[in-house]
Amino acid sequence: MRKFFFIVCAALFLLFNTGVLFLEAAKLKAKDQRVLRVKASDKNEIFALNAGFPQQAPPPKGPAGEDPKGNNLSNEKIPGGILGVDGSPTTQPVTPTRPVTPTAPPPPPGAQCKLVNEYQLMLITRSLISFAGQNLQRMPWQLTPTSAKKHLDVAAKPGDWGRWPKVPGYGMPYTRGLPCHPRAGTIGGIMGIRDLKNQIGDAKHLLSPCDKIRKRANDTIRKNWNIYNTLTGVPVPHAGMSYGICFGGDAQRPDTVMVVTRNLTTRDLATAKWVGEKNKAVGISGLKAGQGQLAKADGSAVMATDADISPQGAIGKKHIFTRGGSTKYNAATLMALPY
């Protein structure tokens, strides 16, 4: 009898707990489906209990059904199917009426070309400086006979150096002449040096994007890039290049001019003038008369005027009267241009 009593009590206990669980589950279900509404006088925020987080109500409407910014919210649909402030579901999609944010104006014609010019001028300059770092701080036009045999001419002999012509430093009395191997006396011979080619990487960096009349020749250079080698007597053709170098450039003289755009009237930095795009033979599209670009041995690239590169100019004067490096005198102003 006692055993039967305990069995009945256990069954009643389980039945009671089961009922309690069902009741709690029903309450939770009802709670999840219920949406609390705020008072009609305070309709700034609606809480959707089925989501578990408060949802921000639309901003208060201004006159004629508009918010303070002028956006029409009369038919705005609240995401997630949440009821509107008045408790009725919305059916129409939102029509955006906000003004489009104005974008930056397009760059002026030629601005992109000038930026690419600056990048390529700095790339060539830094490649030259890297070359000098591997050759006792000497540029290709400053190499000794021993180094020239490695980079310029396999048949070079120390005794031949004295018979090689001197490159005159134009702009006298500002500069003097300097000894230079003939293969380092042209921009094609300099750019054809194997180690320098590896630094530059691609022949496309020898052409300004503004210099469209030389693009076809540059495409040919790119296809045959691997065959050009100054050491074997095959320099890079001038017809596909837009830049020249100044023989006064020195890795240990930061203010010396190293690389220039080709739109110059002469090969002497002290007397040359920048030519505009109207000159079909020398001009470059996007560069006006009296306007050119150059890079200095410190790795910087700038836009320059005729006054800047003159012997009394901000760039020309510093270039000429620098000291140190591989030469004893004023920096040479002679240039090697791709002509």
C-alpha cells in the first residue's frame, strides 16, 4: 500500500512540472509575438520584442509630412516588417529624396600625365642612384676604365681611357669638361646598361604618357627589351624615349639635376628653354612653352620653368655650384637627350 502511495505521488509531481513547463512555454510564445506600443503622445521609439532589440522610429515629421531634412516619410516602410508608429503595417517602398553628394571635379587635361612623368622621372633617378651605389658612387658617365669594361665595353682597356673623347661641360665659364666613355655619352647607351635596365624593369617607364607620337617606337622597344645591352653594343633606340639625363648629375650632390623631359631647345641646361606642345619635333603634349619636368639627385621631381633652370635660377644655380662627389669642379650642364 505504501509503495502504491509513493508511485501516485511521483506521477502527480511529474504531471505538475509538465504543466508548469507547458504554461511557461505558452507565455514565452505569446510574449514573442506581442509588440508593445508606446503612448500616442510619445511615438519616438518602437520596441519589437520578436527581434529582442529596440528599433529606432522614423524622425519626427515636419510640415506637409516631411522630416526636418525635407524627406517625405508618409509612405516610408520600416525594415523587417515592424509596425509603423500608428500601429498599421506599411506597404509602399521608400522613395529616396536625399540630394546626391557632389563628387570632386575631374583633373585638368594633362594633370595625370604630369603625375606619371614625376613618378617615372623619380624611378629613373633612383635607378641611377642605385647603380652608383654598386659602383663606388659613380654614375654611368663617371665610370673608371675598369668599371667601363664591366658595364659599357668588354674590350675596354685602361690605356684607351685617355683617348676617349671628353664631354664638354657647356655653359662656360660655369663648368668644365669631364671624361666619359662614348657609350655612356648617349641616353640610349646609358639606358641600355644591363644593371640599370633591371632597376627600371620595363621600357614603358622610358616613355611619358603624354608623348603619344613616340608610343609606337616604345612598343617596339618593349617587345625587344631583352636584346638591348650596351655591353654588347646594342643601345636602346632614342625614338621611343621621352627623357634625357644631365651629365652633371652626381649621386653625392643632391641638388644636381639628374633626369629631364626631352622638350628642351638645346643640350645645355644653362642655355636651354622648355618647348611647348605646338612644336611637333620636340614638344610633349600637356607641357606648355616654358614648362618642363625634372628630377634631382635627391630623388625629388618638380615642375620647372625657363627661369628655374637658368644659371641664375633656383634649380640651375644650385646645380652648377654644388661640390663633392666624383668631380672637383662645378657640375656640368651638358645633357644627353633622345635625339
